[in-house]
Amino acid sequence: MATAMDDPHVEHEHAHPGEGQYLLVALFLALVTGAEVVLYYVNIDFRIYAPLLGVLAAIKFATVAMFFMHLRFDSRVFRWFFVTGIVLAVTVYTVVLLTFHAFDGGT
Amino acid sequence: MSTVEERTAPVGQAQLGHHEAKPGEHGWTQTGVSSEKLGMWVFLGSECLLFGGLISTYLLYKNTAVEGPTPRDLYDIPFTSVSSFVLLMSSMTMVLALAALQRGDEYRCRAWLVTTALLGATFISGQVYEFTSFVKEGMGYTTNTASSAFYTLTGFHGVHVCIGILMLMSLFLMSLRGRLPQARAEVVEIIGLYWHFVDVVWIVIFTVVYLIP
């Protein structure tokens, strides 16, 4: 009988993190949220401010998905379904917003 | 050395060292992953499209108001920041509930489940307060297109949080009745996935709707 070690298609799931790691992740998320709020009150160019906030939100999103939702540790099948939904949503709605010139300040 | 079939048991079971499902037994799946968990991930993938549509609608209408105050005129960023922090921390307590059950500590699991539900309820209370103060300031649901889009988006998210709270309380009651043993930790994990999704959606809403002008 073929074994898991012999089968190159069998992916290996990893154990979930421990409580200490969850607390560190939560602390990191709290710090990033704090940074977002501080940025809101700092007077910087919108062309820097908006992308920076977008990157911080993406980091928080990915951190929650990878560590709290265990996407980093679980089967890749789950990751594909979720990422497909995200990519589809971002693509479809970016096209919609561009079609209506939402980023030009009018509809 | 484990066989392919043994390797395909859900990771929750594998971690706990429980009996791993073999073909024909309950819990075995041909895909090698838990069907219930896969179902939740597919659902969450579809939810991305729902919230993507609502966020896009808000972005389209936020600058089109011809009368009345718009959400941007009334935002209380410090207040919403605290609400966001509360929801973020509820994700942490949710994974702590799962971790507790995975190591067989049902008492602590219940405590974290209730804490998560309370943090969710705090977030909802904040949203009710925010909506009430906005209405008092003259921004109702039909005041303008921006307000309609804002209430629809944040209201839909609030309903998701409320459903999450109901599910958390159901888990708590199941645990009290002894129907949520260590072997069923995956149930908590699946509800947790929904809860974390509600959290990540709020991460996007907080940035796109509240922080970016």
C-alpha cells in the first residue's frame, strides 16, 4: 500500500499555533490598528496615505486569515476556495468601479 | 508509517491523536479534508462577493449626496477605532476557545466563547449607538444615496455579527450540556472561521469606509 511519505501529492498539514503565538498575533494586529488611526490624524499626502492604509489593511487581513483562520497551517484546498472568492470579488468590482469612474470623483 | 487514508483525517483530529477515519467510516472524505470545513470556506468565498458588492456600492455613492449630511460628515473615528479594536480582540478570544477545547479544557473553552460573544455584543452596541447618533444628526436611511449605501453595508455586517453571536451562544449551551467534547473541536473551528471572516470584513470596511476620505 502506498504511504503518505511515498505520495508526492499528499500535502502535509501542520499543527495550529499555541496560545502564546495567538497573543503575539493579536498584539501585532492591535499595533497595526493603532498605526492606522495615527496615520488618520497625521497630515500626509493622499497619494501616500491611501495606499499606505490599503497595505496596512491587507497585512491585517492576511494575518487574521493565516493565523486565526489557520490558512497557513491547513490544507491548501481551503486557501484556494477563499482566495478564488477574494480575487473574483476584487477583479469584478474593480472593473465596475473603473467603469463608473469611481476613482475620478464622479459617477 | 501512516497510510494515505490515515493522513487524510481532519487536522483537528490528527492533532488530538484521536482515531483517524478510514474509508467507509464516519468522518472520512475522498478529498482528504473535512467536508464541513470545506463547505464553510466555500461559503466564505461567496461572502467575499456579497461584501465586495456592498463596499463597491458605497464607494460609488459616497460622493453623490445632494442633500443632508453624509456619513463622512458625522464619523467619530476614535469611537469606531475602539469598536474595531474590540472586534479584533474577539478574534483572539475565539482562537483561544478553540485552543482550549483542542487540549480538552472545556471550562476554559466556555469562558472564551462567552467572552467572544460579549465582545461581539459590545461591537454591536457601538454600532447601534453610532446609527442612533447619525439619525439624530439628520442622516436617516433615505436621506441621501451615500447614507443608504452606508447603512446597508454596515447594517449587513452588523447582522453577520449578530448571527455569529447566536452561533457562539449555541456552542456555549452545547458545551454546558456536554455535547461539545474535545473530539468535536472542529465544530468550534468552523464557527470560528465565520467569526474571523466577519472580523476581516470589518478590517476592510474600517479602512475603506471610515479612514480613507
